[in-house]
Amino acid sequence: MSENTSLLPTVAHEAHAQPNYVAVYIALAVLTFMELGVTFLPIPKGGQVMILLAFAFSKLVLVVMYYMHLKFDTRIYAIIFTVPVFFALLILGGLLM
């Protein structure tokens, strides 16, 4: 029993930069206040909807990339997640106009 046998694989963990969660939080807060400001702009309702959907998509990308850590995974996972959501938001925007 002097042998050291481990059931866990010996896979090296790749080091990556830690995201600045405070900066992401501030960016999300700024986008939220910008969304609030858009509602007071004298532009047509359809324009407001499209601007708000663009802000929502931006916030979604920030949350997915940093808080769900897709920024540090292979790029295909981010593409698989964000492209369908983008098209869903486009369809939603078209339905709301």
C-alpha cells in the first residue's frame, strides 16, 4: 500500500485573469439607469422597444460572460448561448412593434 493511487484525473487547471466583478456590476447599474432614461425620451414606442432590447441584450451578454464564466470557456459555448438569444430578442422586438 505504499503506492499513491488517486481516482481523480491529473488535469492541469489553466490560469486565467479574474474578472472585475465590481466593474461588471457598475456597468450593469449604468445600463439599468440608461434603460430608465430611455423611457423619458420623446421617441416613438417602437424605437424605445428596440433600444431597450439592445440594452437588455448587452446586460445579458455581460452576465453570461462574466458571472456564468463563459468568457473563459471556449468561444463556441458563448456563441451557442448568445446567438439564439439575440434572434429571440429580435423576434420579440418585432412582435412588440
